Amino acid sequence: MGLQTIAKGQILHKAGNDSVNTIEVLVKGKFKVYDQYSQVVLTVGGLLGITEIPGKEYSFTYEALEDSAVYSYPFNSDEDVEVVIRSNPKIASILSSQASDSVYQYFNAYDKLYDDALAEYEKIKSDYADYPVLCIKAGETPISFEKIDLLIPPERTDKVSDWEFNMVKSLKEQEVNLKKFFYPLNIDICIGVVMLALERCRLIVDASRYLIAYRKQLKRNTTDFATTMKMINGKLETMAASEGEGGSSDIVIVNALNTIISYSNVAPEIAAKFEERIHKFKSDDNRYDSADEARSLRRKLASSFYDVYKGAFLHSLEDNDIPLELKMFFMFGFVDEELAGDKNTRILCNMARAYVPDPEGNVLLLYEWLKKVYNLEVEPSRNEFDQDWPTYLREQKATGNLNQAQIDAMTDDPLSRLDFEIHNLFGLGNRMTFGRISAFVPVFDSQNVLRPLDMAYITASKINEFYNNIRSIDYGVFCRQALYSNPEVGITQLFYAEDVTPYMILMPNIGSRASLWQEIEGKKRSTKARMLVSIFNTENTEECMIKLFGEFRWEMCKTEQGVHWNDVTDPSLTSMYCDYLQFFKKNSSLSPEVKEKLKLDLKKFSNNYKNVFIADYLAYIKYESAGSPRLNKVSREILFTFCPFSKNIRDAIAENPQYRDLINHLASHNANLSKPLINLKNKLIRDGIQVPSVLEGQIEYLESR
């Protein structure tokens, strides 16, 4: 105990080695107090050890930054700190000021530690989001890193409030005045300031330990991913250097057309026609001309393309090692390396090699979808006349084209079902998603590459992210009403919202549109919708998806309402919107300017109410949810009533006068719906009966929406 001189660079106490039994007042020089991730600097008047616990090992290392001197005092309990201050009344103000400065520095160190931890987390998540695309470029197959999927961001401590951070900052700003006019008033003020500083420092150090542990665990959980990313980035650098030196990729595709035709096992005359049409199409610089000859060639090329696709598809079912050219053909419509171009061919090769099916089974290649139809896992899709497979067969019998024996043979015949699906969903859906129907060709052509392929490429992870994003705004977008009954526990009839994620089928083309093919399968409302999008989307994919989900909202409502879909006496999304658009001129809630805009909108969309709704739905999801008004009062009210924002969005816009009453009304409505369900749940618990998951889910749904 007593005065002790410390040379520059000398360590007074070392973290993890020494035990805490003294506290030092720095009377000369400067000290650095640090651990692995943070540090503070104390000057004359600073208390060395203010964050430490008597009897424990030191958490920080104390190193002299210059020749220094300290005066040591016993430190067996926090009361000893008070003794130190009372023993030094002449420098009590300096001790208080330095204690406040210590808190300020520890708070700043915590902020930096949190920001660094958050930056590490965001960098890893960003790299993981880019990982599939980088795998495609490098020709590697992406693998799943479960630990990355389960990562959560660091959390700021709730032990120290924001007002405390602000107060400490203000104390630092007023340091001179406090030292001159406030601290000298009474030594008990100084003691109080130092003791509060001791308490705050320890709290913030504890919070910092959580962040330190978080960063260490983050590093352990991401080691494998970091190693993989390093390998991929190294490979990409090597590839870039090779290209810069005029080198070429190790992927070589030669005579892909011959490989595909040979693999398809189609009749010689079909093979000859397809090859002839591809060569003629490829050699024509004006192949997308609107002249009759060019249009005729494109139609004939499409016809023979589907014949070859079918033959190759059937062959692939018996092949466990499908050639790379065929994978590219099935995925992208690739048929010829010259038509695609060398650069695009390399990219397509890497994409085909790196492709991984959606583990959730919601996003499918067209090839994968055809396999499900062929294997009787799903029913064939509707045709252009909105007929499903059984309805089509009955219609064929009614017109005399088929007899009952033929229908019985065809109903579960894989080949008949495949033909129906290729002719309808594949053939028509391919044209629809391509966007330019009159210029459509089903083969991959470099002239249609209007956007870098890696940016346009639609993957399962992207679609699932769009699903999650739309649910985070329009919580019930994929929900439909279902009925649950369990008389054994006293539930005779419970209507609940069943969330059914749609199928998204990736069509093998470069296109600009997404399309809702059908909202349900047959008459079953609990079945998945079928949506189509080009595997390479050349437009704003986010807006494309929002409009697609808006179309689903409209069509699903029509299906649920049946003949009453536009009957305003039975309020629904479609009936209220039709009424609003049909009679907007008489609506006193709309200003003349709004009415004029509606008139122009109806003209723009050829008086198609659904398309007007889809445009409004896009504005509602993209802008209104972010607090940026785009809709008029009437359309906003209809949309919010039938497509309410999720609770997080509602909380964020709760003070917006345009939504306040709507939100309050929805909250009251949901409370009325959930009250009997909560009472039922409590009754089951009291009776010792297990609460059905459907009941739990519906209560959660009403509380979340």
C-alpha cells in the first residue's frame, strides 16, 4: 500500500492473473485499461480498478502509457471506495470528474463493441446472401450452413437505459463547470458520483462481456462458412486472372444441339426439323422481326422444341447421370452454344452445376414440376379454358372425342397427364412469362439477355425471401378459411386461417412477367396455388412479385365468394372494390382530383377492375406500408380492411391519422374474435385437456395480424 511508481510500458495488473485487493488513484501519468476487444485511457485522478470485483481476478489489464505514479488503497469491499474519497478531500472533485469520464469512456467502448459485433453479423449475413450467386460464378454447388441460418443479431443491453447514455454524455460536455461549481459543494456529492460511476461501469462491463462472448461464438459458428467463402473468392480471382490473360474456362460445351437431339430419342423427322429450324433461326440477324416468315419460323421452332423436350424428359427419368447440356436444356431452354454466346454458356454451365432444389418444395424448376405431374404427385394444371384434368376428360367424352374406357385409361396415365401439362402450363405459361408473346421463342438466345444473368437469375432462396417479405407486410396473403372440429374436447366448429404457401414454377426462359396460373387445385381450397415466373427475370423482381401476390389476393377472393364475388351485399375484397370503381363518380368521399385520376386509371387499364386493384396493391405494399401515402381514402380503407398490415407495420404507422381509426377498428375486431378462443383455451387448460395446435395457432394469428 502507498505510493508506487510505474515505468512506461509496465503492467500494474494483468487480466486473469492477479487478484483484486487494491484500488489505485492515478497521481501522475496515464494508464491504458484494456481487454481483447476494448480499451479506455485514464489520466490523473482516475481510479484504477473501479470496474473490478474485490477478491476476483482482474478482468482488464492495466498498462502505463508513460512514466506514472499511483497511490494504492485496500479494496476489500465497495465501502473502501468511499474511504478513498474521504481520505482525499482536496482532490475529491478531480476523482468525481475522472469517475464520470471513466463511465463516458466505458459507454463509448460498449457502443463500439456493439457496432463491431453488429457489423460482423451483417457482413456474414450479406456474404451468405451472396453465396449462392458466387457459387454459380465459380461453378461450385452451394451447401447449406445451418448455423448461419440460425444466427441472430447481437442485442443491446436493457440494463442501461438510453437516458443514462445521454446523461453521461452531458456530464462529459459540462465537465469543467461541474468540477468548478458542483463537485466542490459537498464531499458527499463526490462520493455519490463516484459510487454511481462504479455501479454504471460494472453494468456496462457485464454487458460488454455478453458482446465479447457473442463475437467469440459467432466466430466459432461461422468458421466453416468463412473457409468456404475464402476458397470460392480465391477461385473467382483465379478465373478473373485467367480471363484477363485471354484464358478460357475449363467448361467446354460443343455441339450441344446434337447432344440434346440424340438424347431425346425423337423420331428422325422431328429431329431433322428441329435442327434445321434452330440453324435457320440462328443465322437470321432479324429473327425477331414481325414479318410473317419470321413469326412462322418462331412458331414452328416452338412446336418442335416441346417435342424434343418431352422426349428428353422421358429419357432423363431413367438416367441417374443427366449430361450437363441436358440440365441446361431443362433449366434454361439452352440448345446451342453459338446461339447463347460463349460467356452466357459458361454462366449457364455454372448455374446448372450449382443448382440445389428448394428444400421446402415450394419453388420448382419446370422440369421438377413435370416430374411431379408424371409421378402422380400433383394433378395436371388447368388448360386455357380453365378446365382441370378430370373436367377436360369429361368434356372430351361429352363431345364424342373419347369414350369411357379411354377416359379410365387416361385418368392416371403418366404419359397422358404429361402431354396435357406440356401443352397447357408449359406451352402457354412459357409464352405468358416471356412477356413479348408475338416474339416468343422457347430457346435461350443471347439477344434476349437484357440484364446480367446473375442478377436476373431467380433462385428458391430469392422466392422464399419474397414469400417472407410479403407475409411481414400482408400477414394473411396466403391464408384461407378452414374448418376444424374435435367434439372430444368440446370443439364442434372452429374456423381458422390456414396459411398455404404457393408453388412457384420457374419457367425455362428469359422473361418479364410473372403469372398466377391457378389459385387452387380443383375444388379444394386448402391446396397450393400455382404461380409461374421466368427463371431469368428482366424486370424489377420485387414489383413483379408484389403484383403477382395482389393478383392471387383477387382471384382467391373470387374463388371463395363464388357467384357473390361482386355482390356488395356480401362484403368482400372484390365486391367492395368493384362497387368503389363502378360508382366512384357518385362517391362524396372522393375529391374531384381523385375522381379524375380514377377515370384515367380505368382508361389506362381498359376498365379492368382487377388490374386497377393490382396497381393499388403494389402502392399499398411498397409505399403505404412504409408511411408514404399513395392511395385515396376509399381504396386505403378497403385494402386495410381485407388485407390488413401485420402488427409490426401497424405499430410503426399507428400515429398516422390516415390509419389511426382503421388500426383501432381492426384491433377491436380482432379482440372480439380472439376473446372466445382465449376463453376456450383457458377452459381446456383448467380441465387438463391438451390445447389443439389449431386453436393456439388461430389465437396467435389474431394477435399477430
